[in-house]
Amino acid sequence: MTMQAVPPGPDPLPASAGQDLLHLLGQRFSTGPKYLAAPGPTMEAWMRAARVAERAPDHGALRPFRFVIVGDDQRLALSELFAQGALERGQPPDDVERARARAFNGPGLAALVARICPDVPDVPVHEQWMCVGAGLMNFLNALHVMGFAAKSLSGLSVSDEAIKAAFCDSDESLACWIVAGRPREPAHPRQREPVAPLLETWRPTKA
Ligand SMILES: Cc1cc2nc3c(=O)[nH]c(=O)nc-3n(C[C@H](O)[C@H](O)[C@H](O)COP(=O)(O)O)c2cc1C
């Protein structure tokens, strides 16, 4: 039997760097806007995170997501949309002001826009959403590795028609917002009670 040469993987890391990266990824957790400090990611950092998001498993190469960064100069315009949406939903004045203020949350703010096509042969809608989720996870992990804390948030604003129209084309939806900045406090990873085994070995028949 002849031994075939195994081609090297892309950009092999020294083993220690791989271990460090695994350790770091194991420490990621979400950090809400209250616990984020400036600076937020630069455009270059957002772009690096988007490039890593693009490595999500993508059946059919649809790339069913994209990111839209809301710059500091655009927060005021977004706050008007948030406030208008709350007004139109009939929310009381305090809630309208809270909605307005939410547009200023997080030193960095991005929107995750999804484009899910119902009629793609071999790529059902759930696989496309899985790709969007994987893109989000890669995006959050990349921010984390670059030293940013972040959190994905939705709320009523993502289904507000005027806000959707401001970010999405007609075949797209606003999946969530992503706030990011430097963490004000060291990480406190949450411990959860396991709801089911995380990993097990399959057996053909369950005893
Ligand atoms: C698409 C999406 C939308 C979310 N929207 C909210 C939200 O509006 N409010 C909230 O508290 N958590 C929301 N979450 C959950 C948080 O982002 C976060 O995952 C959760 O607090 C658990 O923290 P962890 O990521 O550290 O496990 C959302 C998560 C996803 C994936």
C-alpha cells in the first residue's frame, strides 16, 4: 500500500497557538450594552469579523447574510426610527424615549441582515438559517478573539417595517443587532444546568 502525502491545512498554527485559541473561544460569552466601554470595533475590525463570518458552512454558496455597520454619525437617524416605531405601536412616552435611547447602545453597533430564499433546490430554509447562525457565531467569536465583547439583540425593532426597510431589501429580514465594545469587567462565563448530554456516542439501539 502506498502512503499518500497529506497536504498541509490552510495556515497551520503552532500547536500552542491552537490551544490558546481554543481556550479563548471557550471563554466567550455575551456582554450587554451596559457592560461595554468605548472604543467599539474599527471598520477594519468589523471587516475582519465579517470575513471570519463568511467561513460559516454555506450549502449552495448562497451567503444568506450580510452585516451593516451603524456609525456614530448615523445613531441619531436610527434613534428617530426607533422612537417612531414605538410611537406607532402605541407605546407610552417613557417607552418611546427608551426605544430612542436604544439606538445609542453599545460603542459599536451592527445589523445582521438575512436573505432566506424559500425555493432553492437542495437547500431548505432551515439550512440557510443555520448558515446565518453560524455566520453570527463566527462574527462574535472573531470579535472576542480581537478583544471585543459583544451581544446579539433583537426586540421589537427588528420586526418594525420602517426599520426593516431602512436596512433590508424586500427579500431580506433583520435577524438581529450586534453591539460590541471593550468589556468593562472581566468575563463571568455562565454555568448552565445541562438539559441533555452535550456529546455522546451513538448506539444503534437505545437500551
Ligand atoms: C438572534 C438573537 C437575538 C437575541 N436577542 C436577544 C434580546 O433581544 N435580548 C436578550 O437579552 N438576549 C437576546 N439574545 C440572546 C443573547 O444574545 C445571548 O446569547 C444570551 O444572553 C446568552 O448569553 P451567552 O451568549 O453568553 O450564552 C439573542 C440571541 C440571538 C442569537
